[in-house]
Amino acid sequence: MSLLLEPYTLRQLTLRNRIVVSPMCQYSCADGFANDWHLVHLGSRAVGGAGLVFSEATAVTADGRITAEDLGLWKDEQIAPLQRITRFIISQGAVPAIQLAHAGRKASTYRPWLGKVGSLPAQEGGWTPVGPSKIAFDPKHTTPTELTDEQIMLVIQAFVDAAKRALAANFKVVEVHAAHGYLLHQFLSPLSNQRSDRYGGSFENRTLLVRQVTKAVRDIWPQELPVFVRVSATDWVEDGWNPDETVELARQLRELGADLIDVSSGGTAASAEIPTGPGYQTRFAERVRKEADIATGTVGMITDPAQAEHILRTGQADLIFLARELLRDPYWPLHADDELGGRKATWPAQYQRATHRDQPVHESNLRD
């Protein structure tokens, strides 16, 4: 029996399988509002058989957006369009999840397909980003304003308020984004955090904000529903954030009520040389899972059902997060079921006549 296709339970929430639609930014909003693109994009992956469907990184403040076109949950008016999406995801048997994020010093940039890199200038609608220290991501990015202690408290509250809105929008899983060089990761890494107060210097100080945000979100999130935290296991740079620190942070987050660590890597150092390849990040998820005694998810160049099955069977992770592969094929979970012989998934009735190549074509079918 395929583990990939078996149900998986965290707290009182059961997923129909272990396939997760990873958060993938679409850069397609106006003022943070979800729209028809998000309904179709996320809805099609629910139709395609994934067990857990994540929204893209969702900004908890307007100045925490990566681009001006990011999805947001910094005001109540943004709830209703998301309710429409979660309602459809649930109707297809999947579970809706949301990743809450703040871009920090990597905020106020161009949409990637415009071919421009670096910060968006004020005359084009940009704003001055914030961060743990006055250190720009690279020479093409604006130097951020250093957050004061009072402003950090507002950031924590923004995560809490956004989580409350996410619950009102009927999301069942919330993930705190502390990876990929965004604000919470910026506090973790000594490459971007050179503070001398209680948020800088030692491991305990640099991890304080992530722990505060996780605890604050866990405190208001229903006890029967899980909280995830996404981390970058390594900066891929000497003297940066490293796997040993990741394991210790995971232990502490487990004690604060986190249910799963979504393990990725990189994002803080523009100059990092990352040795990518199939499953190149799974070893980090495996280490966190075994040494921190907490469930993990893994992501990164996982494309084949047999590969995903192997990751689960060898104890490297508990959930498989797919990104680019699900952009290429929204129905990957259904194809995986066919390939692995699980016979757990069912193609939508509207599509079933196309899934059996030996089925005769009737006149009614020709009118499509």
C-alpha cells in the first residue's frame, strides 16, 4: 500500500493523502484581495487530488508584501474572497491551508516576470522595507529601516490578527513563514541580523521573534487544528543559519505547539551557491524529523511519485510539498494514484470518461 496516498492526521485534522500544494506566489492581486485567478489556481489543485492546498505567502501587513500584487490578510475586507476559495477546496475533498508571511527587507520588489530585479522605486509605487538591521539583501535592494522593539510587537500582533482572519475565512491549517530570507528568517540569520538587543546576537535572541510569533498564533488557533512553521534549514553560506540551529529551533517550536516543520532552505544570501538536484533538501527534513521528534514536510525538485513514496518510506518526511510540478500538472496526485496502484483517488465524475482510453466514444461525448 502506498504511503503517499494514505490519509494522514495531525491533531484532529485528517488529510486524504500526504500530497501538499506548496505555497506559490502568484503576484496577481490588487490591494491584497484574492480574485478569480486564485479560485481557479487553487481550486484546480484541489480537483486534482491534493490532500492539502496552501495559498501563496499571504502578507500580514501591507508593507510586508514581496510585491504590490501579493495576496494579503491585513484587513477584514480581504476575508470574503478567500472564503469563496476555501469553500470550493473543501467541496472537492481537500483541506485549505494558508501561509502567513512578512517579506521584511525583501519587500517592495517587481513582479518576477517583468524581468526587473531589486526594489521597486517610490515613483512606481514602491515603499521602504523594514528588517532586523540596516542591511540590504543585495546592492539592487533598498536598505531597510531597522525595526524598533515597539514595531516588532506590532509585527507579532499582525500575524495574530491575520491568523484570526484566516480562521474566519475557513482555513484549517496555518503556516508561519520563517524561511526564504523573509522577515522571520532575517531575524534568525546572523547574515541579516546584527542587532545588539534581545533580538540579536545569540541563538536564543535571534530565534526569539519566530518563537513569539509561533506561540502567539498557536494560542489563538483552535487546538484541534495544526500549526506549521516553514524554515530554511541552511543559508548555504558559511557563518549563516545552519542545520544544527534548525534542529534546535524545531525542538523549541514543538514545545510551543507547532505540529509540523516545513523544511526548505536558502533565501537570505544572494550570493549563495545552492547544490540543487532531485530531492536535494530531503536530508534536512529527515534530520529535523529524527532529532527534533516532530513531523516534517519536504520540498524541492520532487517530481516522480516513486521518488515521493521513497522519501516517506525511508522516514525522511511525513508530507510531500510540491510546487513547480503541480504548476505543470495540477492532476499529479491522480496520476500518482494510477502509477502507484493505490486506487485511493477518484477522478471527478466530469472527467472520468476521458480517463479510460478504451472507453467507446458515444454521440453525447462528441458534443463537448
